[in-house]
Amino acid sequence: MSKKIDREQVKKVAHLARLEITPQEEVELEGSLNAILDYFEQLEELDTTDVPPTTRAIDISNITRIDQLIPWDNRDQLLSEAPDQDGDFYKVPQIMGGDPG
């Protein structure tokens, strides 16, 4: 039994996601979302009993490097690059808590 998404459900999801979509986009999204559901229905037909859970289809690994401390002798030059400073510190806009004024 195939579940279908209608335009009202598309509008509801767009509203919940705080998206403004046009009537044309509603039609397109309805078709796209239903195609995705159809594909998942096809996947449900597969026997996955002996397939271990995984987060991705292929193995990947990050290429990392060891962090190395490299002292910089010219502190004044570094501070001069900042758009704003307060003595020996970078001055940045407050982003959390406190009085914004």
C-alpha cells in the first residue's frame, strides 16, 4: 500500500521548516517527496536480515595532521590585523548572554 503526500502536507512541512514556497514549488515538492517514498517502498522489499547497520555505503577516513605549535614573535603585528582590539586582546562582538548594550 503506497503512502502519498498531498499538497496540504507539503504546505505543513514547509511551514514547520519556516520555508516560503510558491504554488509551483508545492507541486514540484509533492512529486519529489512522493518519488522518495516510492523508492523507500522498493527498499523495504529487500531482505536485510544479514546486513549489518552502517552509516555510509563506503568506508571513508579523514586525512589529518598533527597540530604543531609554532611561536610567533611579533605579537603587535598579529594584533594589528584585528578589526578591533582592547589592549593585548582581540575585541569581538558578544554572542551569548549579558546585556547587548
